[in-house]
Amino acid sequence: ETYLFRAACSELRTEISNARRLTSQRSSTQLSHLTHETSLLSQRLTQESSALKDELRGMLNDRRMAVRMEQQAMDQAIQELNYKITVALISGSKSEVEGLRWVLTRRAAMAIACMAVLILGSLRYSTYRIHLREQDKRLAAEKVKADAGNGGAGGPNGGGAGFTATSREMGTQTGGGAEATDTEAMLANVSRDGNPAYVSLG
């Protein structure tokens, strides 16, 4: 009985050890399998996360490029608008300045022409008046000489010294014949001076 008991105990011990060994082997196999699956899952997760990061980075880069292109297009549109506004303002101001310049030039030319005409007219009138005065003095001197000669020749008539009037006064006193004589003498003196301008004015 003791032998049988010991044999049964040893057999039981052997079965228990075998069961423990099988259980440990099965556990180690499952653990290795789980470790392998975990490593595969971690690798897949890493790959998917890297792919997502790359996609996100590409989307961000595309968005940045799109925003940059929109900003450049907006800046270009603003520059074109500023250029058009500047050109319009410059052309309008140039046309206004040119018009004002032409108006001022025309007015200045008209003012200069009027001043020149007035100056020439005043000079010609003053010259004409001086010529008339000299002619009157010359005619008066010739008349005085003629009257002096006539007075010396006709002493009994009381002398000719009393008639010292000018050519116009003599014309009014003596009538139409004296006026014709004075006019002919004036024309003769003017033609003798050789100035046709005074002849036209006379």
C-alpha cells in the first residue's frame, strides 16, 4: 500500500508538472503571439500616423500656397487700381494745366499786343502833334516874313506888322481862297519833308 501510494503520488506529481509545463508553454506561445500582434499594430499605427502627418502637411502647404497666391493676386489688383487712378489723375491734371496754360498764354499775348498797339498809337499821335506844331510854327514864320515883306512894300497902308495870325486864323478871316492857299502850303511842306506817314495822317 505504501508503494502504491508513493507510485500514485509520483504519477500525480508528474502529471501536475506536465500540466504546468504545458500551461507555461501555452502561455508563452500566447504571449509571443500577442507581442507579435502588438508590434504589428504599433508598426501599422506608426505608418498610419506618419501618413496622416504627411497628408496634413501637404494640405497645410497647399493652403498656404493658395493663400499666398490669393494675396499676390489681391496686391496685384490693388497696384493696378492705384496705377489706373494715378494715370487718370495725372492725365486730368495735365489737361487742365495745358488748358490753363493756353488761356494764360493767349491772354498774355493779347495784353502784350494791346499794350504794343497803345504804345505805338500814342507815339504816333505824339509825333503827329509835334509835326503839326512845327508845321504851324514854320507857316507862321513864313507868313510873318511874307507880311513883313508886304508891309515894307505897302507903307501907306499902315504896314503889315499887325497881321501876325496863324495860317488857320488867316484862313477863317480871309475866306475860302486863303484856306486853299494854306492847305497847299501845308501839303508842299509835308512833301518837302519826305515823310509819307504824316501825309496820310494829314
